Amino acid sequence: MGTQDEHLQKCLALYKLVPMEMVRYILELNMRACYTARPQPIQLNKHVLGALVVERLGGLLVSMPDGLYALKGGEATRINTMWPEKMKGEFTSLNFIEFRGGFLLVDEVNNVVRFVSEDTCTVVAGGGKGFRDGDGGVAMFQMPNSIVRVGVDRFVVSDKKNNALRTLEYKAGVWDVGTLAGDSNPLLKDGQGDDARFWRPAGLCYDETQECLYVADSMNSAVRKVDLVGNVTTLVGGITDSIDGPPGVAAFCNPSGVCLEGENLLVLDVNTSRVRCVNKYSGNVETVNGNSQGRGHAKFERLSVIVGREGFACSYIFDRRGSEVELFKMQRGMREKDWTSGNV
């Protein structure tokens, strides 16, 4: 019989190569222990870099300075990924996304997009600080903040300090970067392509049914809607305050994260430490967590990351509390449970 590590590697290989349904079946039958082999406690503190919900394993991947950790059933297992020494504690990534046996991450501090797997970490686009389209080797970003998939090999990145949404596409072994919408000049303006304006766009989510993006436009205190040819409209917001209600009345204060749950968007309103719910059709806003007490409600201190995907029954929210990070599991915007606080 093989060692625990050998079983774990087999499990991870299956996770990458076989269909989702088959992996779920195998895990449920006889490989559950392999996935959680050698679990260890990890401290969820200010060094948490990002997170990804992984549907096929029913858990959560968390990026820490020494690699990727899988959280499941109250236990943590480090997937054998190590960042280069120069990156430890230096880069941040609000989210990352699966791609061809590994993950794409936005490296905000170093202004690049990286591909990481169990044994590699490479830059696929960006270098230096600036605003330039082109192939990955010459393209430039300025504080890329979030990434979502909008096609098989096509992605959109919120380029925060360039006040733009950038496209990242893999074609015949080459990465190509373009600009979907926005310009370097900060403003709140609807329009198409570089005629539209953002001001520090942050969190993104993609709506497959509507084929559009929703953007937490942080300094404009607005939620924007963008289609795949770059047409930008303001769904709600544009006034800095914390007010519920319909468009024209509702207001945000530095929204930084957005997640789609069915017909609603969950928005992290950072400066008020609240979670707001926005109907994607009407734009009506309701505060669902952050200012109430009692069952199903949570009081936050410093909201930082929200992860989820349409079709999920729940989302996950990171809240930085002093030197620690508390992780909440949410369902329909309401707290289902504290996934972990401090040690996993």
C-alpha cells in the first residue's frame, strides 16, 4: 500500500484530469481520507492572500505565503505549491481561477498575472507598471485586482489604478492583453469601450446567463454592468453613503467585492463594513448583514474578500479582525456559520 502522500498526489491528479462528477463519486466512496491526509492547523491572519471556491471538492482553496491550502471539514491540507522566495508576503491576490491544471492569479503589488501549479509559478502577462495592450511579454497593468473567466480561454481583469477592465486571452500558446472598457482618467461615465470611465474598479463577477460582468466600482461607490463588447452602464450607486432602496436613492461607500447568487449580487461595502444585496434586474439595494444582531446576522470589522459562483448555494466572506481573519459561510446573504476563526 502506498504512503499517505502518494495517495494525496493520486487524488490531486484525479481532481485535475477526470470529470467533476467522477471525482465527486470517487471522493465520496474511498478517497475522502486521501484528500485530507496529514491535515494541519494554519493561522488565517493578515497574510491570507486570496481564496477560491472549488465546486468539485466541495471546499475552499486559500492562498497563503507558503502555498495553497485546501480547507474542508474543518481541516487544512497544503497542496504542494510553493511561491518563489521573493514573493512571500509581498504580493496579494483577491481571487484566482482554475486554468489548465493550475491557477491564474492577479499579483497586485507586482502588476502581473501569474500561472501557478504544483511545481511552477510563472508570469503570463505584465511587467513594470503602466497601461499597455499587446502580448503578455509587453503588456502592462497597474494594480490588477480581480480576475474572472468569460470564455474557455478568455478572462477579464480589473486593472484598478488604470481605471479599466482588461481582457486576457490565451491563443495558440500566446497570451494577449487588450482593453475591454475604461481609460486611465477616473470618472463615472457610461459608454462603450474607452469612452466609458471607472474610478478604481475592484471586484468582478461574471453572469453566464446574461453574458455580462458586474463590477464593484470602488471610488465611484457604484455597481456597474459591462457586456462582452465593452458597453458599460451603471446599475446602481454613484452617491457615497449607505442607503438602501432603488437606483437613484441607494448609495454605497467604497464597494470592493461582488459575488453573484442567482438573481442577486452580494456586494462588500468596505467603509461601512456591510454586505449589501443588489437585485441584478431592478438594481434595488438591501443591507443583509453588518448592521444587525441576532441569528443569521454578523457584525464585520474589515471586509476584504468574497468568493462564490452563480449556481452555488452559498458564498464565503473574509473579515479581517485585528491580526486574524474570520471566514464566514453565507447563504442568500445571511450568515450560515463561521467557517473558521483563527485556526482551521
